Amino acid sequence: MLLKELTSSPTYNPNRVLDAIMEKLQLKTDAALSRALEVAPPVISKIRHNTLPIGATILIRMHEISEFSIRELQELMAH
């Protein structure tokens, strides 16, 4: 599934992937997650509130830090 198709899906929920990464890395806050992903805290907030889709660059960074496969990350977002 293409990222554009995924983010327009009615089942798209970026919170699942953010929460899964936080759990795997044992992070307690979105601020800690933003530091781990090397993005500004408002980026995480915008993703959580569904005003900013998870783009390819951040998806790759999520893969790098969490060791979830890209497919696993996409599945987390889509279910």
C-alpha cells in the first residue's frame, strides 16, 4: 500500500505506531519520542492530531530507531 493511500484510509491511525515505538524504546513522553526521532516536538503533536501525515523520511527514521520493519510500521498505522 502506498503511503498516500494509507493516510487517506479511514482506518489510518498514526497514534498506534507512535505508541508502539514509545513502548519498544521505553519512552514516557512525546518529547522523548521527538528527541529520539530527531524532529521538533510540534511534529509529533501534528502527527498525533492527524494534521500531518507520517511521511517517508520520518517513516524511515522510525524504522531505524525502532527496528520495526517498514511493513510493520505501515500495518500499525492501518489497523
